Amino acid sequence: MPRVPMPYTYSSDSTKSLVEIRAQERDSQITDIVNSLSLVTSRDEVSEDQVSDNSFNLAAESFETSVNVEKPFSFYKGMAGTVVNKQSKVSSEGIFESVHFKGPTRPGCLIKIKSTAIVMFRGCVFDLTNPDDSSVWVEIEDGAKVIFVGCIWKGAPTSGFYLSHTGANANVQVVASYAPSTAPGPVFGNSTLTAVI
């Protein structure tokens, strides 16, 4: 019967060296993976440096700064736990995905969308916990084109507007989304609703 070889053992100095090398390699790999995500944290300045096609992966943190779209085709993607606590503005083409917009501590709406904007919100949460007297979650100027897909509105004032919009109702589409039913309660104003519960 053949003999099973004994496991190779390193001297204590060699073992320590090998363990340190493996730990450094592992740390380097973790750093490379995290850096490849290009996460923007709440301590970073969120600025659109490119002329167009800016992309941001927002970290799972609370952002106390505005997230503004001023350059064409900016894309903001939130992770689970990404919360924007300050009023944001959109004046160009853009996409927001999985971002939780939470009511500012001072009165005011969550997002102001300018007439020049074309924007899509996918899987976003609009949480107006401290509404002002007008109770407007998203203020949309006439001429803007906005689509909300799979979004949720939170908060329960007795009146107001989830969306305040005076333009053509076809310019603002709300699809497969949810808002709490309170009677009387906020309404979606002048917008087209499809599968909204």
C-alpha cells in the first residue's frame, strides 16, 4: 500500500510571510472591486464633469446635498439605502433609478423639474414626511416630459399633489406605481396614469 505524503509545513518565518502576502493580495482585490463600482459617497461632490452622459452610482448613504441634472443624459443609480434629503432639480435629459427622495426638514417639494427637462424615474421612492402647506412632492413645469415607472409615493397629508403639473397630461406618465389611498388625499394632478394603485 502506497504511503500518503505528509503535508508540507513551512517554517514559522515562511508561514508568516505567506499569510501576509495572501492578506495583501486579498486586500488589493477587494480595493479593485470596490473601485470598479465608482461609488459616489455623501462626502463626495456630485458634479456633472462631462458635457453629457455623466453616470453616478450613489452609495447606500444619506445625501445632504442636491442631486441636480443639468447636462444631457445623466444617469443616477442608487443602491439599497441611498437617500437624498435635499431638494433636487432637473433641467435636462436624465434618468434616476432606485433613489429614495426624502422630504427636506424645511418646507418645500422633493424635486423641481424645469420645462427643458426630459427625465425618467425608475423604482424611486418619493417620501414627503414634512410637507409644507402646498403638499407637493414633485413640481413639474409646463413643457417638461417625465415618466415614472414602478415608483412609490409615501407620506399622508390630507390634500396636495404627488405631481404638480400644468402642461399637457400626456407629458407626464405614471406607470405601474403606488401611492397610499387617503380620502381626501393628494392627487397626481394633470398626468396620465397606467396601472397605478
